[in-house]
Amino acid sequence: MSAVATDAFIEALPKLELHIHLEGSIPLSRIQAEAEEHGIAPPRPYDTLFVTEDLTEFLETLDWICNLFQSPEQLERLAHDFAVYCRDQGMLYCEVIVNPTHWGNFDLDTLLPTLSDAFEAASDICDIRILPSILRTQSGEEALTLVNWIGEAHARGLAPRVIGLSVDGNEQVSGPTGERFAPAYQRAAELGLGLTSHAGESSGAEGVQDALDWLKVDRLDHGVRAIENPALVLRLAAEGVTLNVCVSSNCVRLYSGPDTHPFPALLEAGVPVTVNTDDPVVLNTTLIDELKWLVEHYQLTPRQLLALQRTAVNATFCGEQDKAALHEALDQAEAALA
């Protein structure tokens, strides 16, 4: 399996995704249907809905989209649609990021249990887990409230598919947030939650350093600007901190194209890396498209693509038994694809 991977191999490959936002995965047809049903005009024409001036305007657009959803039944349909999308991409497993601040019509007691139950009902389609995310501009107290809610919900047997914690939002607006959110992350670690954070995208290498030192994360979403600090790259490799990279997303916001993206350099340095889409509907991509794009530009082989999926398995926040089952599925796929 040393030749460059074919499209057929990519499509048949069992896949995982660890960096995808539910808010950026809602099909445009669903958005338009919900808006028309409620008589709500979009902030821009639908064909340019995601053409925004900056990250702040983009986040405001996500708020507008999520506020179209006003009932648990709508959330259930959305979760089922997402599970079908994952299945169609050949995913074995997905950890989806959900930021409660975008969903203005739902409190935590409705939003996360409804999504958790809906993903449980769709588990025969794809195994999907939830990572609630702190908005970077929130206070430390608000972050701790979210984490404590997760602990109390689990104690009551609610939202069992919530298995981790994230931070997202505009790093340029918020500045360093590690110290502010450190108590929430410490509490999350005590609860046994997996820990990740967006860093090293709109911030430089210092954002990665901040997340490692203050939040004690298990992995990072993006993290690519660590490449600007060689010592930090060595640390990521030595400590085995996985970067959930979204190359095409980064090439919209950070880099001029794949030739300037540090994806190959990070792999060569021994940093664990996974392939993800970030906001597939917003970026007009899919996980299959992303992998084909990477193969086209970096000449990846089937063996390298399988290795990327194994890295993703090792970086998941699910239990060891689930990880073993995922590795076994990849073993079987590798034997069949060979």
C-alpha cells in the first residue's frame, strides 16, 4: 500500500472526526427551511450567508442560525441529520463540539440531554459523542457553571454522551484565557472528562503554550501555529499531544494554501495529527473531500491515511473498550483494503 491513495480507498476507509462543530454542520437547506417556517429573514442572502467580514461576524451568524431552532423536536431532527452525514462520510466515530452560548432558545437541561439522547438513538448510524464548549469571551464562573452542570447531569444519569470539554471563539478578541478557565478545566479533569481547546489559530504559538500550561489539555483543536516555536513543536511530540488539524479551514483563515500549511512539517516532527473539517457546511467541504484534497497536495498513501485514523482513535475521549473496538475495526479494514 505504498502508492498514493485512490479516491475509492478514501471513500471506503473507516474514518473518525474529532474537530467538527455542530453549529457549522447544519445543511443550508435545513437553515432556509427553518427560517422560512418562522418567517425570519437571513442576515445575508443564503448563497452568501457565510461570507463574513471577520470571525466576530461569523460567530454572530452562527447565533442567528442556532436561534432558528426552538423546540427539542427540531434538535432531534438536527442530530439525526448529523448522524446520517457522518455515516455517509464513512465515519466509525465522531466527537462533535457544541457551544451552548449559540443556542439561545435552550437551557443546558434541554440542549445537551436532548442531543445526547438523539445521538444515542442514532448510535446504529454512527457513534457520536458531545464536547460542550466554553465561549472564549465567557467568564471563569460561567465556564465552571458548565462543567458543574455536566458533573451533576452525569450523577443523574443525563447526557451520557457528553464526554469532554472544549473552548472556542475569537482568540484575538479575548486574549489569553488559560488562567481564567483553569479552575473549570481542573474540575473537568476531576470528573474524568477529556480536555481539549482551540488554540494556535487566531493566536500564535503562545495560545498553544497557554492551553498546555494552564488547561493541561489532552489534545488541541488546530494548534498549527505551534510551528512558529520549534521548542513547542518538540514538546508536543514528546508529550504526545494530538493536534486536530483542519487544513482547508486554515487555508481560508491563516495560510495561502497547502504549500504553506505546516501539516507535513508537524507530521515529520512526530507530532500526532488528525484530519478534520471544522465547519463543513460553512467551508463547503466534507471529510471525504478533505482527505482527497490532502492526498492530492501531499501525496499521502493508504498506509498514511490509516495511520491518521489510528492517531484519531488514540486521541478519542471514549473508554478503552471502545478504543479497542475502533482499532479492531481499522485492523479489519486494513486487511480487506490491502
